[in-house]
Amino acid sequence: MNEIRQLVENYYDIQKIRVETFNRIVMFIKENEQKIIEALSHEHFETHSINASQGVGEIHLMVASHRQFETQVGDALKLLKEKKYSEFVKKYIISQETIETHISRASHELIETHLNSASQDMVETQLGDASHDKPETHLFGALSPFIKQIENLIWFHNKLYETEKELYKRLDAWSRNHPLRKQYLNYVKGIGPVLASGIIAWYSEAMLKANYVSQIWSYSGLAPNQVRKAGERVNYNPRLKTFCWKIGQSFIKFKCFGRKLYEEFKEQTKQKHPDWTKLHIHNYARRKVVKLFIASVWEVWRKMNNLPTTRPYPIELLGHKDIITPEMWMERKKEE
């Protein structure tokens, strides 16, 4: 179990570094926005100039490809002008197609440098034919000088992404057939394979030993006044508390029962504590949602193992008492 916990933590560590690297790439595009727009516009003009000098037969053969190229340039320019830098990077900078085209162009330049004129003509003809089949190479050609400036960042980002996907698959395979995931976690929107694996690795044994959900909250660092103080030993698991934070963040990202609770808790807390900061309210509401979800997992897992449970935790919600049951979290359609 400890190995899986570490893999889950590594997954999020890698994801964090990848996102930071992606943001650096986005910042580069933002800083060079005007130059990139000029390069794309120039490439567009050059292509039309070349087209005008072609024979009538070749123009007919190329018209569909050039329309596709025009659409791609138009889409790329639109994203830049609308300041949608992240979408631009995903589509035109870090995509596998972009990298392959950039490598192909670099190889072409190398061949042009080292081969003699006769063989160079043959190579240029072959590569030229290939580029006619893929008009988007004109677009990537305009981007190539910019890609070259950050090619190490792009390489690093994509390597991290490959590792992230492999870790995801490995964790998914590990927990896929676990009864807690099959019968419950798979149906909770906001809890994917990675979080499900972490929940099973962290809690499947501890929850069987905890006769009260409050014991699990304390173990997770979710009980009142569980904060780190200099020179004092903590009475909870700091790594698990961080993991619980990720559960809360995941619920907030999706339209699901968890986010509905979060929004209601936020509004309720604003009214009760008008002096609290937005961050304080946010953290409090998120922690409350996580506590209720962990309580539902504790109840489900213990019942599946024929162990006793206490009454579901009651909460004060919208001016009256509601009981949050495990079934209320189950929103995902059953997977065939």
C-alpha cells in the first residue's frame, strides 16, 4: 500500500511540474505574440504568392489543401488575437504533430546543408511532395523559429506528460477491481482512478480499525485545530492531509454533488462569519465537503465488511438539518 501512496504522490508532483512548464511555454508565446502574428501573416502571404505562379492544373490540385491551410492560419491567428494562449500552445506548440513536423523540417535543413546539388534536388522534390500533402507544414514552418527557442521546454513538458499518462494507467489498473472502487468510488463524480487508488491505499485498512469516523478525520488532519506548530509533533498524517486537499479541489472542479455542497457551505459561512476572508471561507467549505465525503467512504467500506457504523453525520444546511448519505454522492452513470 505504501508503494501506491508514493505513486499517487509522484503523479501529482509530476503533474505540478508539467503544469508549471506549460505555463512557461504559454508565457513565451504571450511575450512573442506580435512576432508570431507577423510570421503567420507573412507565411500566409508567401503561400498565396507561390500559388499565383503555379500552373493551372496544379492550382486545381492544390485548392482544397490551401483552403485547409488558410483555415488553420485563421484559427491560429484568432486564438492569439483573443488572448487564448493556452489553447494556442496545446494545438500548435506541444502537439505531437507539431513536434514531428518541426523535426522533419530540421532534418530537411540538415540535408540541404550537407548534400550536393544533384541529390539535394531529389530530396527537395520528395520532401516538397510530402509537404504538398500536408499544407499545415507551412503553418508549422512559420512557427518553427519560435519552437526552436523553447524546444527543450517542449521536450520536457511532453516527457512529463507521457510519464503522467503511464502512471495514470498503472494506478488505474491497480485499483480497477477493488470492491470499494467498483461498488462505490466509480460512481462518485470528481473521484477518478488516481484519487480512487489513493483513497484505497490510505484508508482501506485504517477504516476497518476506526470505530468512529472522527478517528479517521483526526488521522487525516481534518479535525478542529489540527495545525502544524513549530517545535511540536503533529498528531495527524501531513501527507494524507495534502491528499485530502486534492480530493476537495477535484470536487470543486466538476459540476457534482461535492461542488454543490461546497457552494452552499461557502454561502452559509459568509452569513455566519462576515469577518472571514474569502480564502478562509474557501478552505473551510472545502474541508467540510471532504470530511463528509470521507465519512461516506468510511460508512460504505465498513458495511461492505460487515462492521458496525454510527449514524451518518448530520449537517446544518440552508437553515435545517440534513443527513448526507453515501448514496447522495453517487452521480456517475453505471459503467458497462
